[in-house]
Amino acid sequence: MAHTKRYGQYFTPQDVAQTLVRWAVRRRKDRILDPSCGDGEFLVCHPYSVGIEIDSKHAATARERAPASLVHESDFFAWAEQTHERFDAVVGNPPFIRYQGFAGDMRMRALKLAKQIGADLPQLSSSWAPFIAGAATLLRQGGRLSFVVPAEIGHANYAIPLIRALAKSFARVHIAAIREKVFRNLSEDAWILFADGFGGTAQYIELSILDRFEASADPPQPLRRVSLEAWERSRGRLRRWLLPEDVLTLYEALEESDQTYRLGSIADVGIGYVTGANDFFHLRPSVTRALGIPPELLKVTVRKGELLPPASNLTRQHVRNWIENDEAVFLLHLEAKKSLPKSVCAYLTSAAGRAAQQAYKCRIRDPWYVVPNVTVPDAFLTSMSGESAQLVRNGTGCVATNSVHVVSLRNKRSYLPLQQAWGKTLTRLSCEVEGHPLGGGMLKIEPREAQRILLPKPPLGNDSLVEGLLNEGVMTMRQWRHCSK
Ligand SMILES: C[S@@+](CC[C@H](N)C(=O)[O-])C[C@H]1O[C@@H](n2cnc3c(N)ncnc32)[C@H](O)[C@@H]1O
């Protein structure tokens, strides 16, 4: 794996590094630490600095660029375990490595260190969160922390224990949300986290909302003070505070109103089935005919979100079109303990079948060819959307892969109220607030986020003032996810 990806090597623009060091350093002789110093962009800003870097090439460059600093070539978590040094400030831009790449001993050490300031981070945490918690454990009383962080600090589940722990360990916790990209070539947006007064406790999170990063001697004035109770009520998601204040006030009033309800109160939202070997299990109509697979062993499936029509109903005509176009929309749907026709046995034991059987998901199930969790939902919900999330009624008994979400109404409820509520501005705003940006202008909605989508009850009145505010909210959130539509 290239080092850039393996170690999350994206270096910080000079003005950002200089500014973060200025915010953190109070006295000339303050000793500062960058736990993942790369080529030393932060170290060069202050002579009394210590940098840790795992990559020898970058550690060497950092030594050259910042001769007055001390650079240790090491895994930060291994180094932190044995050092007795303490610092006035910790600064930097921690590596952003998703949990799949941040594993083994390093992750174990990282999560253990994070616990020292009370951050009980889940195994699925990306690397940046334990870097910040771990670096904080090395501060002197009254110390400061100033880091570039991914914007997902505003919605990721694992950011919650980090922010909670920071609020219990610092007198001030300040997050600056920055709309324009700090790293031009990265799809992930970057925000800034600043905390001051190590050893104190904060009652609220200070939030600055900035169009773009600007160099400054001190942190920008916070626009909002988000009380920890309000933040907890929002399930630890800061995203909603990006809304203009009057829109947020309206949204919160609507959340409390008996004229609204959450999608999760009437329906289950989950992911579609996972085959483990999509090309083997999904067949084109022409191939099913050639193989002689009986129709009763095939189910028509929404294989990709893109197949869903822009309309709010998936009809027989759509399915006929897929079949006429010979799309691979037939799922081979076999059941355990049923005898299989010869044609199917031949397909299962073909070269393609033997290859599919080796795929991880197939290897771990018995029998390998029975795809679990194939259900016929009431509707499909796009999990990744451009302009807005689509809810499409399943009028045809189709099933779906995990590329879309499946929505099943509880207790045989009528679909109509949900269908009517879906196009409403409140629903669109709620999708933006409860979902999150995925980069490239996309909106991602996880099933647990979808359950929180707020829907208006009938009669669905159209107060123009309310509509105007809700629309403003939609536009604001779209700007934050760089959606130009
Ligand atoms: C996002 S870069 C930031 C570098 C530098 N602070 C800057 O902002 O320009 C993260 C750096 O962390 C280093 N790194 C990754 N894992 C590390 C670890 N476990 N210990 C120390 N450094 C690590 C990477 O090699 C990379 O240079």
C-alpha cells in the first residue's frame, strides 16, 4: 500500500500550520508536540518543539527543515507509552486512516492511551480521534491543543466519546467549521479543533462557522455556544448548528411538535442483502435462459441505486425495461435444504461457482450459495444521493442489494402518508441534517440516520414563511456538502 494512504500523509498548508501554532503557543519557551509531524510543517513554526513521525523519509525531512526541534522516528502511541515528557501545547494534523487500515497493536495502544483522558473510543474509530485524545494526555496543567480534524467530527459516532472526554478535560473546547476546502485534493473537508485549559471542564462547545480558513493571531470568535446537553440531545452531531439560527430554532420546534414524526417510528430501515459475489449471483435474463435456471429461483432485484427511476414508484414497466435491456437484475435465490435442479447444480460447480465459493462472505455461510436477508420491502431509499435522497415505492415485489436501503413499514401501515411527506421541504431538510456529506457533493444516509428523518404529518400545510426558512436550511446544508444543484 502506498505510504500516502497507509499513513494518512496529507500535509498541511503553511498558513494553517502557522496559525494553529500561534493559537497554541503563549510564551516563547512553551514546549510543543506534534504527534504526527510529517515533514515538519508545524515544527518549523516554533523552535521548542518535538515531533513524532513513523515514516523515516518524512522524519529525516522534518529534521532538516526544523533543526532546532527534536524529531523521534516512531509510532506515536508506542512513544507516548514510555515518555515522561509533558507539553504546554499539542498541535498538528493527525493521520486520517479508517479503522480497516488502523489495526493490530497500534490500534490497541491507541485506544488504551485515549482512555487515559476518558475517551472510550470504539474499535471502528479512524486514527485521528485517538491521536488527539492520546496527545492530550501529554499536556501540562493549563495546556492547549490545536489540530486540523476531518469534518466528520461533526457527525461520526466515534467523535462523540472524543468530544465528551475533551469537554471533561479542558476549560474550553472550540471547533471551527470551515466550508471551503483546506486540502484542495481531498474529498474530505477539514475543520479545526482548539481546546484550552487542560485540567478544567467545559460546559459547552464553542462553534465558529467560517466560509474559508483565514490566518489569525487568535481563534475566531465563536458564533455559537452549543450546550453539552443540547449536543447530547442531538446525539452528538454538531452538523445542525451549521444552520442559520432562525432555521435551527424552527427545526427544533418541529422536532418537538406533534405535527411531525420520525421515519423510525413507523418503519424499519436497513441495508439490502449482501451476496459476497455479486457477479455470480446476479444474472442477465439472457444468461438465465442460456443456463436454464427456472424462473421460480430468480428474484428481480434493485442491484444499484442508479437503477431506481426518478419517479416515486418502481412499477412493472420499469422492471420490464430492465429485462428488455438485459440488465443483470435477476438474483439467484436459493434456499437451504431444497433439492436443486441440475442446471443450478451445474452453475454452482462451474468455474464461476468455484470462484464465488471462495469469496469471504460465501466461505463463512452454510450453504455458501444461500444469500441471507433477502426481503421484499415497501420502499427503497437511496443511501448516496446527489441533489436529494429518493424514496421509491416498491410496487413490484423487488428485492435489493446493499447499494440501497430497504424500508419496511410496521403493522401494515398505509404507504400514502409517507409518500406524501417525502417531497416536503421539511423532509428534505431533515435528510440533510440527519445524513452527512460523503465528498464530491454527495449526501450519505446510513440506516440509523434514516430512522431519524423528520416527516410532517397530514395535513401538510404550506406556510410560506416556514417554507422559506426550511428552504434556506436545505440550501445552506447543500453548500456545506458542496452540492452545486
Ligand atoms: C496528515 S499527515 C500530517 C503531517 C504534518 N503534521 C502536516 O500536517 O503537514 C500525518 C502524518 O502522520 C504520520 N503517521 C501515521 N501514523 C503514525 C503513527 N502511528 N505515529 C506517528 N506518525 C504517524 C504519517 O506518516 C504522516 O506523515
